Amino acid sequence: MPHPSPANDVTDQRLTDLEIKVSFQEDLLDQLNTIIVRQQQHIDLLLREVRQLREQAPEGTGQRFTQAHEELPPHY
């Protein structure tokens, strides 16, 4: 059996390097997908809690939810 040429060795090494990179990218993509799913679950939970708090707030008491930038600093 003939010995592989240097060009074939280079091609084989490049192919191996690409396969390794793809493998790492697939692993990273799986990790990122897991993180996104977890974050969406947290967002959904927070939205439910905000909805419940709004439903529990007494109507007509003058209370309202304000944005942080609308609140006056304590020294006013």
C-alpha cells in the first residue's frame, strides 16, 4: 500500500480540525439552547407573578405601578 502524500496528510489534518470545531460548536449550541429555555421559564414565571400582583392590588386606592425612572429620589 502506498504511503499517503503530504497533500493528503494536510487535507486529512484540516478535515480533522474542522470536525473538532464542529463538535465544539454543536456542544456550545446545545448549552446555549438550554440556557435560553431556562431563561424563558424564568421570564414566564416573573410575568405570572407580576400579573398576580396586579390582580391583588386594591383598585381605586390611588396606588399605581411606576417605572423606576419615574420615582423621585428620597431627598425630594
